[in-house]
Amino acid sequence: MARFVQRNNHKCGRHRVRRLMRKMRLVPIYQTPNTSKKHPQHKLWPYLLKGLMIDRPNQVWCADITYIPMRPHAPPCAPMRPHAPRLSLPRHDHGLAQPKGSEPAAVK
């Protein structure tokens, strides 16, 4: 709507058009996305872990493909994690934790 108004030689920004439309109780009519219906030609992939007994660590892994916005020209991030949440995997600190008794003076 703002572009239409600007094309007709009126100085008006999108915020003003939005405010005026809200004041006149006008709402845009457009087609909403229909994401709940599956496309009949898209393949439905089977769940490959069905019936598989996961009984040891590092038996099954998965990849997270969530989009994480990053600064331009940053290296991509593809985290991998074990797919056995109910198994308690050993946690190694590799000597990075503070030794016992070395708390800061404010904590003591």
C-alpha cells in the first residue's frame, strides 16, 4: 500500500500508511501460507531407528540443521550430538575445571 501511495506522487512512508490503515480499520487481504498440508508428490522418509535397541553410547548420532544467524563470512556451524538422551554419557572436563579449594575470595 505504501508503494502504491508513493507511485501516485504522495510523500508517505510505510509506518504512516500502516497507522492510517489501522485507524480506518482496514486489513490487507492476501493468501496465507498453507504449511499444514503435505504435497502428494513429496516422498515420506521412513523412521530408520524404529525397533532399534539403543543400548550403548555413540551407537546413534544425529545432526541439528537449525538455522543460526551469524555474521557475514563466518564459517558454517553444524553441531553433532549423540541421539541417546536417556543414556548417561560420561562427562570429561579434560582438566579445564578449577581445582577444589580454589574459589574466588568473594565466594569464601
